[in-house]
Amino acid sequence: MEAETWHTRGPVATSRYRRLVVFRGPALAAVTMAGAVALGLGLPHWEDSLPKVGLTYDPTTASTTLAAIAGGMITLSGFVITAVTLVIQTVQNMSPRLIGVIDHFRRSLAIVGLVTGTAVYALLVLAQIRPDDIPRLSVTVAVVLVVIDTAVLLRSLTGLRHFVTGGGLARAVGELMPASIDAALPPSGTAAAPGAEMWASGPGLPLVHTGRSGVVQGVDERRLVRIATGWDARVALDVVPGDYVCVGSVLGYVHGLAGAREPHGSGLRRLASCVRVDQVRSIHQDPAYGLRLLADIAIRALSPAVNDPTTAVQALDQIEETLVRIVTRPLGVTLVADGKGTPRLRRSAPAWPGLVSLALDEILHYGATSLQVVRRLRVVLDTVADAAPDHRQAPLVERIAVVDRIAHAFRDPLLTSVAKGADRQGLGGAGPAPAVL
């Protein structure tokens, strides 16, 4: 069975990207504001030691210009916040879980910081204008910042226009999937040696979650393997990304420690802290969550209140690409080895039948009356089946049979004939293209 397949690989780094994503949002806005304050307070004084450069203003014109910039930027920041709020409401109509995944909203916070920082800078320079001392360079910098703010905002709004549609959201999730799959299911796994299933036998020390309750986002494999190697221990995790844990939940067990060498409580807490738990689920080490989001978009589009099968077809485009990427990856139980090849961590990945069910079954159910969806599903299943090894064909064959039964459920013979077809566009295309593996 798939769940009994064992693989060995080295640890995967997963935390750097997460730190960068966080820095692009609130932290970047705070840094921008701090930089605006420092520049607004310091640049007018530094001008005394610099050549006189910049636009020429008299005191009244400079004051009026800076006041207009400050007022305009404050108004613009309110507009940005209002626009982002409206977009968030639109996206939540597709799936409330998408807000925590799409990076565009974090970048919007950075834009608010940039616009507000320009206003603060203009106010600070305005306070330092004297009738006999006009900071020409500082006023010129304020004008340049307005041009930069305008360019950044226009670029953001242009991207937002393509983003706030069902198809745009599906593409945004699909763009995150390759990195998520590589982090959770690297292709370098190899079959473990016979007897690997006994590597963690014997009594173990429980790893207990002591932080706040939440959802497992991922595992810092490098840190966990480094700690386990220092103790010559092995760690078996019983939780996977997406699992909900509360205070006192057992995350797994530490094996292979002699009584005299057992780490104290703080050492076990260090190991437990390698399992990242937060309030919301994250896609970055959890491709199953990406499939959940894509399925959400599709089934929401298929609801009677929306009735938009074309958006469901666009979500199936991304689901097809994701399943083709996953189908050849090592799944089941994975042993993560240290630098010497000694297994130190045992993790479980979602089984292939479960991933196929997650990606397609609800769409099969809710899209059974849509010709577009039925025809596109047939292409998805045929394409993934062409890429799948023999031991992963069964779930696909079962669903191809479901698609056949759905096609025969149409009462009109013409519609049945149409539903039996396969079309990458759902309707109107030239039929399935050869699979690109």
C-alpha cells in the first residue's frame, strides 16, 4: 500500500521563504515609516553641507507643495485601505482561506507604509522651512517620492485587476504550488533499506505541544535533524501539516536514547518547537492545502448562487498541473537523514488516493451537471494517468469510471454524447492535447 512505502532523503530548508514573506508585509511597512521619519528629520540639516541642488522654490511655494503632498498622500492611503478592504471581501466570497495564502495583501500593507511614509516625510520637512533657509533637496525628494508612490500604486492596481477573479485566484494558488511540493515532497527520495520500519522501535519520549492551540504549518527539518543528531536520537512525528493540535497534544516520540542521556524537559521542548503551529494553515510546506483551496474555488463557482463553470475549469487547470507534479514524487512514510545518511526523522506524507480524492471528488459531485466540468475532468484524469506509475493508477481509473457514469446520466442523447468528450477548455476547444510530462 502507498502508506507503507518508505523513502530516505536529506532535510529540506523551509523557513527562509516564510521569513521573507513576513518581511514584505507589516515589517516592511514599519521599516518604511521609520526611514521616512529619519530622512525627514535628517536631510534638511545635511543639506547645509551639500551643494545646492534640486528644484527652486520660494518659502511660500515650498510650504504649499509639501502641504499638498502630505494631504494628498494621507487621502491616498485611505483610498488604498478602502480598496484592499473591498478586494478582501470579494476574495472571501470565493474562499475565506485564500486571504492567508495570497501575498498580494501583505504587499498592500507595504504600499500603505510607503504612501503614509511620504506624507510623514513631507510634514517633517514642512516644519523645518524658514524664510531664509529653504531645503531645496528635501522638497525635491518629496516630489520624487510622489512619483514613486504613483508608479508603485498603479502597478499594484494593474495586478489587482487580473487577480480578483476566480481564475486569477486559481492561478495565484497554482503559482505557489511548485515551491510547496518541492518543500514537502522533494523528488530526491529513495526507497529505504529492508527493515527500515523497525528504525524507531522501542520506548520513546513523547514530544508534547506546549504552545497555543492551532494548526500545524510545517516542520523545520534542518533544525530538528541537527538536534536529534547531537543526541544520537531518532524522532517519529505523528502529525502532518494541517492537523489541529492543542496544549498537551503529543506531536510524536523521541527514540533511541539511553536513560543517562535523555534530554531534560527544555531539550524536548526545543524539538517540539521545530513543529511550527499557528492559527491558520499555510501552503508553503503543505501542498494538500493548495489542492483544498483550488477545490474550494471550483465548488464555490459551481454553486447555484454563482453558476460559473468556466471558473471551475480554470481551477481544474491548476489542479491538473499540481497532480502531474505530485504523481511521481515519493509519498507515504519518509525518513529524513543527517549528513552521514543516518535516518533521524520519520515523517508521513499524504497518500496518493487521499490527494486525488481531495482534488477531484467534490468537483465531481458538484459539477456532475456541467458539461464543461465533466469534459475538463476527463482530460485531467487522462493526463494524470499518462504520467502516473502503475501503482498509482487505481484512484484515477475509479474516477474515470465515475465520469463515464456521469456522462450517461444526462437524459438527452446529444448531451450524453457531448459529455463523453474530452476538452481542455471544457467546451469549444480542440480536444485534449498530448500530455507534457
